[in-house]
Amino acid sequence: MSYLALARKWRPRNFGELAGQEHVMRALTNALETGRVHHAFLFTGTRGVGKTTIARILAKSLNCETGVTATPCGKCAACKEIDEGRFVDLIEVDAASRTKVDDTRELLDNVQYAPTRGRYKVYLIDEVHMLSAHSFNALLKTLEEPPPHVKFLLATTDPQKLPVTVLSRCLQFSLKRFPPGMIMKRLTEIAQAENLDFEPDALRLVARAAEGSMRDALSLLDQVIAFGGAKLTAEDTRTMLGTLDRSQVFGIIEAVVSRDARKVLDCVAQLDERAPEYRDVLAELAAVLQKVALLQAVPDLELDEAEDIDAFRRLATTLTPEDTQLFYQTAIIGRRDLELAPDSRAGFEMVLLRMLAFGLADAGTSAASTTVPTPTSVATGSTSRSAPAATARPQKASAVATEWSAIVAALNLNGPVSQLAAHSVLIGREPGKVRLNLDAEGETFRRPALEEKLAQALSAYLGEEVKLEINTVGAASDTPARQQRAAADDRMQNARRSIDEDPNIRAMRDVFGATVQPDSVRPSE
């Protein structure tokens, strides 16, 4: 007897055997029990989540000899023939191979005729998005108003490619991916029913590799059985799938956390002996860090990774949340850029070294050791600029720095408070007090909140708590704002004088009668 693949052998025969997709099962069951069955259904979802399986179960429910029911008997001739794929009134069409409009018209020519054996003639069109635009147009009228004995069941992995006119004529059900825990449970049931000798970790690896597809999981299980023979072990499964031993990933992260570059490179050397796909290694690294971040945010969270929970919790307490986020971002960006590296191992090593170089613990040390220029350097015309006053408390200002324009430049103010300072001039300074005259031009900036911000900036700059005493005067000629305007005017006059005295410009005036547009002159910085 020929071998039947597990994905076909264990295909659900009724709604009760379905794993997951409860939202679809509930809607279809209620429709069948109340007799409100729509004439067109659209099942969408990724590969291997049950689109065709649900469509066939629905076809059985409609044509079971016991009547329209949500629980087909599975024993009558109609149910058996549908299970065996030879029911004459279930017309299955692969749209990927019949995309032409002539194929669709040929299919619809028989719609008007009554079913031969069953209660309904059911058209199951798989990968319906592959039909051509003309095929969809030919299908529209029949899809909207089919004969009472016809039902359309459409399935697709790419509903975005379907015309809106088709979507509006169907009841659409979006099938979800299966979580690894549900796939693991189903694989365990099947392995026990097949009398397989297996390690739970082997099935867990298969469930994770299936990426939400139950059919892929069963196909991989078939492959593992062929590879491992009498016993399904985690080691054989890992070798067959080409997946990484997660303990090596934990070891790499722990080496990075310990800031031990030698240990990190040793881990990479051990990993390289298995000739892994480093793109997949970075994906696994990011997946582990994502679980760690979840545990840091919600410490009592239950993870599916029961076998590695202790390692996850250990990393969650060792790493800071900032480091976790930084390492995760570094891993996914490194994975994206891996193809740009000289070779994949070099790219992987650089990702890990980048984690070492930009770890937040080291960044804090570097920031603390940075030298902040003092106010004196600004007042004496040094090219270095002081850090913002709000983030540092430099040494007390020297007498040279009492010149107000230099002080304003050193404060690094922004917004309206900078305008308040620029339209003021220093009159005097006493212990705990700074007296300013405010130009009438700056009167609009005299507000309590801005005065408070300026006082705070001056206090940080001078190294002592000071209060402001501001008096408004008609005009103050020596405010920083007026000085800046005067300097700008001088630069403009010099620029225009330079243009006027340029021999080439003079020659063009004399020969061609050229004139200089005053607004076009700009002084060089």
C-alpha cells in the first residue's frame, strides 16, 4: 500500500476536528444550523492554515445525505466521495493554471444545470487571485446572482489582488496563523497516534519552524521521520532543519553582556563550525531579545518557550531594558545589512562588536568623562563652545565674562528667552542679583516665564543662585541684538564697497552700462 503523507492523512474531516479558526467555524456552524447559508464565501490566509480544508468540510455539510448540517456524518456516499476527491458536484479549480477568460466561461457554462448527485453544485476555486481581469469580469454576474443550487467557495493567499467587485459579492473569512503552542499540541497527538518515539523538543523545533502553517508542520514532521528513522531527537531535527541550538544564542548574548570581546569571538568560532546561515542566527538573536524585553516589561508573563524560561529570566534580570532595546535594534539592522559585508561571518562579528561598542553602560561612562568648556573660554574668544547651561554647572565666571554679549553667547539660549536676553544690556551685578536694562524693542518678550528661564540659565552659568532685576528703557545702543545688526550692516557695506571697487564690475559698467542690483549683494560669512 502506498504511503499517504501526514498532511493528507490527518486532514480534518469535520468542524470538530479543526484546530483553531474558531471564528470561522462558529460563523459557518451558525449559518448551517439556521439555514442562512450565503451563496459565495471567500477564505483568505497564508499557506497551510485550512482554507481548502474548511471549504471541503462546508461542501460536505451542504451535500451530506442526512441533510444540511454542521456535523456531516462522514459515512454516506456524498461524504466519502468528497473526502476521496471524486464527488461529481464538487468542482475544484486551480485558478493558477486556468487563468484565461475562456477557461472561466467554459466553467460557467454548466452552472445552469442542476447537480448530478448532491443537493448543491459547489465550485471551489483555489488561488482565485490568479485569475485574469477578463476572467473576473466573466465571473461577476454569476457570482452575484447564481442559481439557487450553486455555491461558490473561493480561497486565496493574496486578497489584495482581488477586485473590489468580487470582494463585495462574498462573505470573507480571514484565517489566522496557528501559534506554535497549538501546532506543538497537534503534532504531539499525531506522533502518539502514529506510535512514534520522539523527544518533545524535536516537535517544538518543528512547530517553531512551521511559522504558523499546520500543513508545513506536518510536511516537516514527515521529513524529520525520514531523516531520524526510529527515534525523533532534537539534535537530528536541528540538523535536518538547519536551525541553531538556542543555548549558543544565550551564550553569545551573555558574552556580550559581560563585555568580553575574546569570549564573543570564541562563541562565533564555535558557531562557525556548524556552517550556519548568519542571517538566521541574527533572526534568532533578535527573537531571544524580544522575549527578554517582554519579560522585562511584564515579569510574570507566561512564555511558550517553557524549556528555556530560566535562561530568558536570567537575561531579563542581567540586561538593562535600554541594553535589550539597543541590542535588538542592532541585530535587526545588522541582519538587513548583512549582504553588504565582505562575508557573512565578518558581518555577524561586526554586529556583535557594535553591541560591545555601543552598550549603554559604556556610553554613560564616556559621557561622564567628556570635558565641558568653562564660561571663560567663551568670554576670551576661544573657538570651543560651552555646553548648554541647563546640563552643566561650570566654574564661577571670571571678570572677563561679565561682558553681556559674551555671556549671552555662552548661555546657548533658544526661542523667545534668547530674544529677551539679546534685547537687554547688563547694568550691574551684585551677590544673588543681576540688573538688566531692556530695550523697548524687546518689551514683547518680557514675560514672567521667560524671565524665570533666563534667571535659571544665568544661575547655572555663574555658579550661584541669582534673581533678575529688569528695567525697560527707551533705547539701549549696546544690546547684543543692536550689536549684531550693526555688525551685519558693516558687513553689507563692506560687501557693496568691494563690488563697487571691483575692476571687472567697473569695466562692465563702462562698456555695457551695467548696473548692480543692491538686493542681490550678500556678504560672505
